[in-house]
Amino acid sequence: MDGFRLDAGLPIIPLAMEVNPRRLGATQVGRAAPHAHPRGQLIHASSGVMRVICGRDIWVVPPSQAVWVPPGQEHEVYFPGEVALRTLFIDPSAVSGMAEQCAVLKVSPLLRELILKAIAVGENYTPESAGWRLMQVILDELREAETTPLHLPMARDARVMRVIEALLADPGNKHGLDWWARKTGASGRNLARLFVAETGLTFGAWRKRLLLQEAIKRLDQGQPVTTVAFDLSYSSLSAFIEMFRKALGASPGQYARRQGRRADLLLPR
């Protein structure tokens, strides 16, 4: 397998794969079970959305982002819909200067085109060739790529995980921290402290990230912006659009159009 082949003469091994869970049956979700390999991996979808789990973090990855998985890091990937997977396996000899933990990276237009070019080149390159120089440019771009906070940190404390699991099952749940405190047998102040200690985020910030992840997933499925906003319990469409724009630098409609969706199906009338 490409992730297990160690060869400094191939600093990057590109791989393209079309994933279609519907071929597995209407109730199936595509999944790469937990695994690790000695090569690092950049997991990118040129279209479609993936959910990647690294350690105690969950990442939802749209085409404008990619997940960097360092060598030896266990991870698993879910494909809720069709995904054009474009991944780069990076030899441990070439990962210097890259993050030592899983991270979501912004995929600039340049990096996106470089990834697609690498897929076209494949493994047909040698030192001093044009393909080799292309791979070195990609490595430089990855070292300089900006990270994004699109991950959901998990927790070890049973009370915090009870809240997290309930919200993952029902992202639109509007109950506040005091309500959850009563459900878990903790005081509101104690639960708030535990959330920060366990996840590094306040309860409100964690839930906002969850809503963003859920919005990305639903927009990719073709759901209208208005439906997504109110299903996720936003008080107004404008509040939802502003949250989305601040997080991703584009409105939900702009994001949807970038994914090839029909604007008249997604934008409010």
C-alpha cells in the first residue's frame, strides 16, 4: 500500500480515488477504518465532503480544506456522499517543518492545482526531473499552508462526553449549559470549567464549531440555505450567513456554488 512504502526517492506518492457510498446500498456510509502508516498523508477532496477522525478530534473537510495526518498517526475517514479523493502520501524524510499533530489546512487555488498536477504525474518522476521539482514546490506550500479551526475536540470526562454525544446526535439542540448541567449531575460552573479543560473550548465555542461542521455537510448534500439555518436553530438567516462567512470566508451560497451546486436551489428567494 502507498502509505507503507518508504522511499526518499519518492517524497510524495499521489493517489486519486472516486468514492461512491451509494454503491454500497442506500443505508451505507463509506468508511476507511482506523489505521496508521509510516508515511504522512494529506487527505483532500476535490469535490464532496469527508469526516476525518484523528485521535480525540473530529474534522469535517470540504474541498477548500485538507487534513494533514503526520506519519504514524491513527485516523479514520468517513464518506457520507460521493467524494473525489485526492491524497498525497509523504515520506517521513520529507515532513520536516510540517505539523506534528493532525491539522486542517486551507487549500489555496495554487495548492489545489499543484495537487491535481501531482495526481497526473503519479510516481513517474526521478530526482532532477520536472516531476521532482513539482513535488518540492508542493512540500513548500504545505509547510506554509494556513491552518483552520474546523475540528471538534473530544473529551475524556464522562459528563462532558455525555453532552458531546447528545449534540452530535442532535446538532440543532438549543438547550444551554445549565440545562445540560442538570442532565449530567454537575453544576453549571463546573461543567463550563470541564468543557474548557477537556476540549480547550467553551461550551458555546464548541457548539458553534459543531453547527459549522453540520452546515457544511448539509450544504454539500444540496439542502437549501434557509432550511439548514433554521434546522440548526439559528434565530435568523442573516445570523447563520454571518457565522458561516466569518468561519470560511464565504457565504453559504458562495460556498455552495464553489462546490458546483445550482444557486437557485440553495439561495433563499
